[in-house]
Amino acid sequence: MIANLQQTVDFYSVVLGFEIKMSSPEWAYLIKGNCEIMFQPAKTLLKEFPELTTAKMNEWLKQFTYRIDIHWSLLIVAGSLTLIVALLVVGFQAIKAAATNPVNALRNE
């Protein structure tokens, strides 16, 4: 992770002799011989890996006086209930669509 992409690319290309193969505002791909390097700023990397953001957020939340801990089983129960409700709704709609007669549906349009 780097802080300033343009400054790093300039250093590698001017001082170390790397060739800029591909570049965009969010990343740069440099090559020299058989050495290939890809740089990406820290802020774009945090978008791609939410685990890093979660760790940073947990550090920030530790400074507050009032806090609660949520047990992992609560997250499992909530996710399971959400999955069950979604499967029931989709299953009911699929059965309802399969049971209707297409001729009646076209006749009502």
C-alpha cells in the first residue's frame, strides 16, 4: 500500500529505470526486465478489501466509553433467518408461477 501513487511511479520510473506498462488514476503497472510491479493507493485497496476497513473501524470504536459486544452466534442466527425467509418467498413465488395456466395469464392481458 502506498500513499501517493504518482510520486511512487515517478520514483520507480526516473530513479530506478522502470517502464510504465499500464497506468490509471487508481493503479500503475511497471516493468523492468523480468521484474513486474503493480502499485495501488491505500484508499482504493481499502475499497477492495473490507476486512482492512473493519479492523481500522474496530480500532476507532475502542476509544468510546459505551460499547457492547455482539456474540458471533447472533450474526449466524440473523443470517440464517434472512436466508430462510428469502428461500420461502422465492419458493412460494416459483410454485405459484408453476401452478398457473399460461393460457389464463395471456387471456387476462
